[in-house]
Amino acid sequence: MDASRQENITRILDAAERLFRHYGYTKTNVADIARDLGMSPANIYRFFSSKTEIHQALCARMLEASYQQVYEISRLPLSATERLRRYVLAQHKMTVETMLDEQKVHEMVIVAIEREWHVIEKHIDRIDQLLAEIIRDGIEAGEFADQDPEIAARCFDSSVVTLCHPQMAAQCLAKENRPTPGELIDFALRALKK
Amino acid sequence: MDASRQENITRILDAAERLFRHYGYTKTNVADIARDLGMSPANIYRFFSSKTEIHQALCARMLEASYQQVYEISRLPLSATERLRRYVLAQHKMTVETMLDEQKVHEMVIVAIEREWHVIEKHIDRIDQLLAEIIRDGIEAGEFADQDPEIAARCFDSSVVTLCHPQMAAQCLAKENRPTPGELIDFALRALKK
DNA sequence: TGAATGACGTTTTGCGAATTTTGTCAGTCA
DNA sequence: TGACTGACAAAATTCGCAAAACGTCATTCA
């Protein structure tokens, strides 16, 4: 049956997420996850072909939540400028809070960045699509100069990478000689304007 | 005597640079450097208090060369826009070529980023000062909007970080969904314009 | 007298053995 | 018959110790 299969997958991911958050990604092995669910390690492999695949699925699930957040911001009844500003601030807050405060989550992210390029790339693509739509709105509303929304979205994203990329954010957080989030966002927004 | 002391320091750095480039930073020990110069390991410590200090000094020397390159660009008889464009392209080229092609240099850079924050921060400050001057020129010439040149320089730098930061450049190089250097530079320059 | 060194204590690294973990598969049980 | 497991091979990780590298200092030598 397919629904019960999905059920199992969700249960495994829930258990994995809880254990990874509590003990860390490397300290948790699939035997731990199996024990937590009262099943044998071998059984886990009927649903995920490797521990890495569990990590990837979990990663995708978390990124999906992040995407939802951005999606909601993108639909707010606000100017394109304001929506972009809120997007970056939300991402920055998310990055700083969950990546740096929670040591265990940070480990998962680092491993993810090192290894699971595909899930992350797909996420970036989807986010950039949303950004492109907002920018398209802005162009139509006369807020922004006429330009290719896809390229503009990529450039905008790259410009604020120091605020949203976990590694960069970690490196820049304590530095004196860096622009404030507000300054950098205003700068990037100015590039879009007429 | 102070001149001969300087002489020794330079010789040690020259030897260290050659050996680091050839064998890698971690594979080279201070005994290797000493042997190469026909002196005892202990003697090295009259000039540098640790292997790390040698690495830092070497780092500073290389960054100084990079600074010189930027300095020359900043004095070229070109528009501010064009000088900034050349600055980023030069940095990008440098980063890609020396950091990624030469594996051994890459190792030194990674160790440097992980440990020797101070030298690197100082370098960024100096570069940003040059950029601020160029931007000041641009404002006076009417190319750029009126703005704080210091802040603008920091923002500009942050915006193109994916092109100049060794780790970021390495991560973004192969990606499809990233702006091209040209696109990103134009984007950042647009933020400065009137 | 001060540049230079050999000898030496301390810390770090490298490496093979032992243990843990991953992932497979034949076989059990409902 | 197919969800599930225990037993097991292969791969990865940890551990303990020997070797190497770091950094100090009393001593030598010019």
C-alpha cells in the first residue's frame, strides 16, 4: 500500500529530525533511529537507501518550509520593494537564528552544503523564481527599471548572499567592517530601481 | 643590525613560500625551511615566534601584492565605473586562477581563512578604502548618486563576494543557476548610479 | 656579546588494530 | 506473499601509541 509507505517515511523523518537535532547528525546512526521507532535497522533501508538519503529528504523538507515562508511574503499586498526587503530580512533572521544558535542544526547544514548540492540548488532555483515574479511585479508597477527578471533575481540573490548563506553569515556576523543588513538590502534594491 | 635582520626575514619568507607552494603548507615543517636555508630550526625562531607567524607574514605579503594590483587599477585614467569593473574582474580572475588551479595555494588560503582573521580583515579594510576613493571620484564626476562612499564601498564589495571570496567562488564556479560575472558586476554598478 | 645551535620537553600527527556503523540478503512469520 | 528481521560482509570511525614536529633554553663560537 502506498499511503502506509508514506506514513512510514514520515515517521522515519520525524524520528531522524528529532534525534539529529538532539544528538547531532554524525552522532546519530540508523540503528538509533530504528530503535526509536521500534523497528530493525534493516527495515529503514526499505524506505531510504542510505543514511545520506534520509538526510537529503530531511533537508528538502526543511527547505520546503523555508520556501513556504518566502511564498507567503511574495503574496503580501505590499510593494515589490517592501516584499524583497522582508524576504531578505526573514532569510537573514532564519539563517542567523537556526544556523548559529542551534549548534546541531548547523552541523547538518554544513554537511548538506558539502555534499548534497542538488537539493539545495533546486531550492535556490525555486526561490529565484519567486523573486523573479516579485521583480516582474515591480517592473510592471514602475518601481523597477525594465530588465530581465530572471537575471535580476539571480543578481539580487548573489548580492545579499553574505546575509543568507550559512557559512558567509557565520563569517561576517562578528565583523566590524561589513555593511549592516539594512545598508546592503537598500544597496541591492537600488540596483533594481529606475 | 636591523637591515640584516630584515634580510633574514625575507630569505625565510622566500624559502617558506617556495616550499609551501611545492609541498603544501601542512607538509612543510620548519625543519624543512631551515634546511633549505642551511640554518638550524632554532634559528628560525629568532625571527618568527611560530610557524603560524611565518604563514601570516607570507599571507600579508601576498595580499600586499594583490593590493598593489588594485591600487594601480584605481589610478588608471578611466571612469569610476570602468575602474570598478576592472577591479572586480581582476580579483575574480586572481581568485579563480591562483586559488583553484594551484591546489597547494588553495590549502594555504583555507587555513588562512580559518585562522588568521586579522591579516585578512586589514586587507579588506584597505581595499574598501581604495574603493571608497573611486566611488568618491564617481560621485564628484556625476557618474554615481550622492551617497556615503565608505558604506557604498562595503556594500559593493559584499555584492560581488561570490566572485572574489575563495570559498564562494569555488562553490559557485560550476553552477548553472548563478549570474555571470558580467551580469553581477553590472548589477552592483547600477546600485551606485544616479 | 650576540648570533647561532644541539639537546630536550611538550604537543601534534600519522597509522594500524579494534570497534562501530553501514548496507545486503537469505530466511521468518503473519 | 510481502513486511520485516537477524546475521553478516564491507566500509567507516575511533583509539592508542609510536614517530614527528613544535618551540625552549643553556651553551658554544666568532
